[in-house]
Amino acid sequence: MYSQTFKGNKIVTTEKLESLLPQRPNKRILKTPLTLGLYFHQLFAQNFSNQKIKWQKELTKLNEDFDRVSNSIDNNSLAFLELSKKKESKAQKLTKKINEGNWGMRTFGEAPSYFYEEDAKKNVEKVKTYFKNHGFFNYSVSYKADSLFFKKRSIAVTYLVNEGNYYPFYKTDSLVTPDRAIYAILKKNQYQSLLKNGNRLEVETYNAEKARIEELLKNNGYYHFTKDNISIRINDLDTAITKGIEAITFVPNPERPPQNPNYNKSYLLNKVTFISDGTSPNIPKAKVDTVVFGNIQYLFVNKKFSEKLLDTKIDIRPNEPYSLQKVSLTQKKLYGLDQFQFTRVNFDTTKGVLDATIYARPLDKYQFTAETGGSIYKLVLGPFFNTSFKLRNLRGSSSSLETNFRFGFEAQAGFIRPDIVSRNLELGFNSSIIIPKILAPNFIAQRLNDFTPQTRLGGGVEFVGRQEYNRLNFKINQTYLWRPSPNKFWQVSLIDLNLLSTSYPNNQQARDFKNFLDSLQRFAGNNLGRSFNKSFVSSISASYTYTDNPYGQITKGNYLRVLLESGGTTLNFFPKGKIGFVADVFGDSLQFYRFLKVNVDYRRYLALNSLGNSVFVYKVNTGLAYAYGTERGLPYEKNFFVGGPNSLRAWKPRGLGPGSAQGNFDQPGSVLLEASAEYRFKILRFYGDYNINGAFFVDAGNVWRFQGQNTEGITGSDFQFDRFYKEIAVGTGFGVRVDLSFFVLRLDWAVRMLDPSLPENNRWVLFKPSEKLPSTYRNPLVLNFGIGYPF
């Protein structure tokens, strides 16, 4: 089968109709007739028939040998279990080879897709069923199969669709039930119904409405009620008069009598028990602590937790109506403590009352993780190693201690000598105490209690060693985190203190860099060099993140992150803009900064077909950082940079801007405009679920500085409305991504299109002959290596 398409559909999308069909044509490269996967499948299948016979004999012999040996072994013994495990593993591998082909066929190949008349007829019926279940009338579906003259033995299948007419709902509030209490609850919440007048029938909405009614009643004490007790009938009214259909809701379902006679009984919780079982085979005798707190009985087996804290996480209470919503919220809040491997809530009605028991299995007290990776710049490898250690349930408080260590190198070009690429050393040590609640006044803490709140009290030290300088940062912070929903995440930091110190190694690169900063100050009045002085940076910040893109999927959704930061706010209350005791300890040369910063990062993921084989993705990243006070400069780390594997990939990391300035060394900016777009597509599947994907991309953007903020001596670095759009750099390229399911290896080749560092009338550099460019200008093909997608 070469292709299958739909014609005639106007209301229902082609992607939706294609998703109904189980058959798929063989994948073609960029819509050309080339089917590389099919070619490899046929190439490796040349000896498959003989291999299949061999594997079938091996599978038969394996089963016979197992039956013979197992007859002499006790079926309950450990030896029998081990033998069964080995036999099952070998049998699965052989069965996979027999059914899916040899290694080459499975890894690089794609089995041929054949056309069968029976399949096409079944597909027609599936499409008809879809129209019937979605409010369409007088529809018709047929198909035709055409042979292709340019590709022998290939069929193009076209499904011809006439959607006919569809009628919306005319009446949706009809309700039939003998139970007055249920009738009152449903009528009171009728406004929440998903069946709306004017909307057409959708089978998904139909099922969702039944689920809504079930959840509504379960949240009002009806423990035994299920959606099987609901029937929603569609009454075809006289469409010539009403132009619509009626939905009638029946409780109970007249076509299916209730399996549980108590389906309409509303329960109050009688007794609630919490059991934490931390036993292990190494502890022969369990120690049980029993505590009653807040009308809930707590049983701690071998591991005690704070019952006072747990009381704030449990929403199901004695003498309150059963509520499925509160059960789910209790499990969510307990899981958010990061203390339990799982939680389960069991209910018992055997005594005519409803008793609840919450079971929780504690996580290991000690957890150690490690990861390694790397990046490449100009064929120079920059490896890194991260390790993390977590200690849970500190002194029975349900708090945790987390310690992280990072050691790595990053390949970067030199500041003054960009032709010299070196590995910059990066070291980091951070430790924090994680408290599973908000340390704030009670009225604030209670409002956030349902949102998996955390307070992090931490500190650490970070070191960066470059050829030109060494940078040391000591930091202390207090951060609040909470998640109102799975899509939304808040982070507020009220204390973020950083003490930064810079030293210069004894080498020529460091001396050249120091001389350059001094020359900017002496001859141009540019105090960029002061950003490298010993400094004290304090700030408060808040960030909000929204994403509806499921974890591990990058085919459809949105991502938004907004950051607001105010640096040195408390300095406004001190004379001379300095904190006296800090200056006394570290000296008068200590720099103090005051600034405001905002950063907005938005990303959009658009699937171009129902299979997710091709995706269009774009991002827009903007930011402003404004320094005020006597310094009129920003701490180096609070600036914006562009260039590198996750930014404008045709420029080296931090190698672009500001404005039209020459990017000979890392020059930060206080205004950021950045955008990228990618068309991502699948090239080849190999070794099961692994894929080689491709991407075409365009990157654009730059950074600038506010007038008077280190713009002296650097022509074109300031932001001006009448010219900033002329200084937007543009790069383009092609990327290959090896998707190994658990992580992605990425190679991106990029080249410049518009380079703002050149004269205004000579900035287009793509495909421009070298004789029309400055003699010293080079537009190399830049290779970027990364792990994961750029955005």
C-alpha cells in the first residue's frame, strides 16, 4: 500500500479519520517514493525463511527440554522458579524473532504494508460508526483503490466521504430517577453538564458526562455508585421542526439493573486509620507505635513519621461524607511528601458502615543517584558528572536533606582569543533541607496546603575556572515551591544571597583579559570590569511555569515560564545603598547591586499529523534586566547571553552581540530577544522503538544593553528602537537526533544567514561569495552536540 487518503470530509479532520485506520502505508522519505525502511527489511529478509525454520525448531526443543526437566523438580521450589524464568526469557526472544524478523529486519527495516479488500471494507464501517457516534445523519463512506503507473505492485487507497448533515442538541436537561436525593444533587449541578444545547453529539463527551455524574455522586457519599448505573439516551426529535436531538439521563440504568443494591446509599465515614509499614526482611521483629491524633488512628511500623504533619495531608475524616475527590487529594498530598513509595486507601462496608484504611509504604531512607554526560564544541569534549544524596525523614519530621555535587568541563572559546578553545572547569556543591510545607503565617500555609508545598532552605558553593579568571560563588537561599495543578508550578524565593569573588590566574590569557577590562574603564568609561569585582548580590524572585505538554512527549502542547526578580531591594533602606555589617566584614571594595529583571519564555509544539511523525515547534524568549542605583551595572551572572547549542546555534556559546558589536569575547546584554523554529520529522526506526529523527531549524535574536550600562567603547551595543530590528542575527541548519527513548543525542549543523556584526548593507552572508565579504570574515559550518532537545 503506497498511500491512503480521505476526500470529501469538511467538518472532521483528515488526521482524525486517519487515526481510525489500523493500517499504515510504508514510511517515505520527505514525501518521495523512497521507502528506506522497506528496502532494509527486504535486504535483511533474504535468508529469513531458513532462519525462521531454525528458530521454530529451537523453540520446540526449548519447550520439550523444559517439560522434561521440570517433571523432576518441585514446582514450588526456587530452582523451578529460576528455570521457568530463564525458559520464558529465551522463549520470548525466539518468538519475537519468528514473528517480527531477524535483528536487521527489526532494527533498520519496516515490514511491507499490504492492501486487502477485507481491511478496506472494515475501515469503511469504522468511519461510518464514527459518524454515527458523533451526531451525523445521512452520511456515506466508500473507497477506491488505484494502481500506480510509476511504482509497480503499489496501490493508492482513497476513502470517499460524504458527511451528510449533523444536528446539535436541542434539549439536554431531561432527568429520570426515582431517588429524590440523587435527583436533587444532579439538578443542583446541572450547570456543570458537558452536554450543552447547540453542541453536536460526541461519543467522547457522552462518556465524559457519565463519568462526571459518577464522580459527582461519589463526592457526595455514594461509595457504591458507578457509571454503569447511568444511561443517557438520544431521542431523535422531529429534526424538521426542532433541528436537534434530545439527551435523556436515566438513574438507575433501566437496561442494566444495579449489581449493588446499595448503589444509592450515601455513607458517612465511620473510622479512619493510617498505617505506615516500614518493615523489611532484615528486621525480624516489628516495632509498632500507635498514636491517635485529630480523630485518626496512626500505626507506625518500624518507622515513625510526624502525625501532626500527616494530619494536614489527610482530607478524609470520620463523620464526614465519603468523597472520592478527597481520597485522591489525600493520596496526592501524601505522595508529594517524597517519603512514601506508594499510598493506597481501602474501604470496608461489611459492618454496614464505611471504614477507611490508608496504607503507606515508606521510601528508602537513603537515596543515591549519579549521572554523566557531555557536550562538544569544535571537537573539544566537555564531560560532566553529577551526583545526589538524599536523607529522608530527618528525626521523624518528614523533612529531607538533599546534597548535590557537580564536576565537569565545558568547552568554550577564549574571551580575547576566540581561536583558542579550552575546557573550563565547573565545580558545584549544594545542600538543602526540604520541608513539606510552607514556613509562613498559618493563613498562607493553609491556602497552599493542597498544592504539594515545599520550603527549601539551602546553601552551596560554585566554582568556575577559565583561562582568563576564576569565579567563586557562595550562596544561601530560602525558596517556596507549590503546584496548584499538574500543569502549573510556582517558585518564590524570598532570600537569595550570593557572595561572588573573582581571581585571575598567572597566565597570558588572564593578563590580556584584565588589561582589556582596564582599557574599557580608562578610555571609554565602560565599567564592565566591575562586574568581576568581589560583590554581594541579594534578590527576591518569583517564577511561574505552565505546561500542557506531557512528560516525555514533544508533539503537542504549550510551555510558558515567567520570571520576575528584584535584586538589592533591601539596600534601598540602608544608607549609601550598602549593608553596613556585610561591608565591614568583607571590606569597602565589595560591590552591591540593585536591579530589576523579567524573563518570559514561551514554546509551542504543533503536531502536523495524527501519528506525531512530523512536528512544528517554535519558541520566543524575551527578557529585560535594568540596573539602578550608583553602580548602574548588573552582576555578570544576571545578564543575558545568546549563542550555543540551545540558543543561536550558528554562533559559539555567548558569542553573539551585544547589538552589532564584534563578538570577539563573551559580552552580556540586558535586553534579550530570541526566537527559534524547528520542523522535526522521523527518518528511520531502528532496534525496536528507537528512532533517528531529523530537523530543519531557523534561529534568530540578539542581546543589547541599555544606554549608559557598559555601552561605552562598544559601538552599536545599546538598544535603540530605530535600529534594533536591523541587528537581529539569523542562523539556519539541519539536525539529527538519535532518540533512545530514555534520552536523546543531538547533532545540529548551523550556518549564519544574517550577521549584525558586519556593516549594515553587507549583513546577508548565506551563499554570498567570499570576495564580497571582509577578507578576515569566516562563516563556518558550526557543529553543536547536545543531550535532549534544544527546546
